[in-house]
Amino acid sequence: MDEPARSGEDLTDSAPRRTWLAAERTYLAWLRTGLASLGLALAVGKLLPALIDVSHVEFGLLGAGYGLLGIVVLILGAYRAQRTRMALEAKSALPTDYWAIWLLTVMSVVLAAVTIVLVFAEV
């Protein structure tokens, strides 16, 4: 069994390990975000109309939108994790995939705007 590295010793393998662990934490953040969005879908689509007297149709559709956002986040998180693992194994540049960030941003802004409109329409 290897002894832990001491201060001043060569730590050449610690950077790749940190990178792998950071990639794993990033994937877990994607996973948490996707699951949170699915929870929000349930809350907005089912619980909110049951608690207050609002239209089940509009809030159901809004909940479905948050559900779709959650599914997209889960899929993109797995996609990004796989691409990152492949890049790390190949020791090549990590993928940027700016399109994924823009897709999630646009979906989130649209859902937020619809939520604001529906909430103020019901007030």
C-alpha cells in the first residue's frame, strides 16, 4: 500500500485525479439540477393548482415545460460527462459545448417568463 504523499514530494498524479473528481462533481451538479427541475415540474403542474384555485391546464403545461427542462438537463449532463471522460482519457482539450449552455438558458428564460405571466394573471 502506498504511503500518502508528503509536502515537497512529487505529486505528478494528483492533477489528473483532481480533474477526474472535478468532472464527477460537475456531473453530479447536472444530475441534481435535472432532478430539482423535475421536482419543480411536479410542484407547479400538480401541487400548485391543487393548493390554490388556478387553472389546471395552464399550470399543467408549465409543469410539463419544467419537466422537459429537467429531462434535457439530465441528458445533457450525461452527454457532457461522457465527452469529458473521453477527452480526459485521450488527454485532449475538454469540450466546450456552448450550444448546450445557450439551450438551457433559453429554455429557462422562457419558462421563467411564462411563470411570471401566469402568476400575475392569477393575482
